[in-house]
Amino acid sequence: MKRILKKLRSNILVMLTHTIALPILKIVRRKKKFPYSMEQLSALPFETVGNELWQLLNAENLRLLPYYERHDIKHVVLNYPFTDEGEVSLQFFMLANGRVSFPVLATVIYGLVTMPEYYSSFKKAWQRGKQSKSLENMDWFGIMEQPLTVVQQQVHS
């Protein structure tokens, strides 16, 4: 029964992010063309943000979604996996870091209501977001060819 509830909870989270938030983003966010294909990401030097993004997406059998590329880059840079816990933790980080938006708030509230077993992870993500440098002006597409460790050090300095 517990496994069924976790699967249902996960499906609802995917629905909220991909079925509801993504169409809203397409309306309200001006699309900045992501300058890389999966093939181009795979060809970037090892341990760059772009190549690490490719490796993570490839390992999870995921593809780049239009309008979600920045979000996926954040998973890599901030080291949150593409899991339910990782997704909500990322949003806690972003909220604490000053990013207030409907998708962020909806995901945080959903995590608080449905995922009590991850509260300690959410608290750590919140603390990291508060302590980290503001990401408001980060050029997410511009860091693709930079070493991941260098970008992570800049974020957390």
C-alpha cells in the first residue's frame, strides 16, 4: 500500500510540474532558445556543467524539455537528483534563495503536505538556499562549458 501511495504521489508531482506548470511557463516566460542539443552536450568536455547535464539526463533516460532546460541545469549545479525528494528539495533551495513563483510555491507546499519523511532534506535545502549566493542573475545557459566544480564553488561562496 505504501508503494502505491508513493507512486501516486510521484505521478501527481509530475502532473503538477509537466502538465500544469509547463504550459503556464510557455505562456508567461519568453523562451530563450537553449543553444545545445543532447548530442552537443555529450560532446562537451568531461566534468563541465553541460556534459554533466547530459550524463544525468542520459542515465535517467530523460530528454531536454523546452522551457525546462534551466530547471534541469539547476538540478546538476545544486546537486539535487531527478527524484521526488530532489525535486522538492530544489524548490526549497530556490525559495530560500529568493525565487518566489507559482511553480516553486506549489511544489514546496505539495512537498510539505505529502512528503513528511523528507522534512530533514527540505530543511537542509532551505538552509543551503539561504546561505548561498543569490542565483537571480545566473546565466544558466552561459555556464554550460564551465567546470561544474567551479560553478558550484561560485554558488556556495
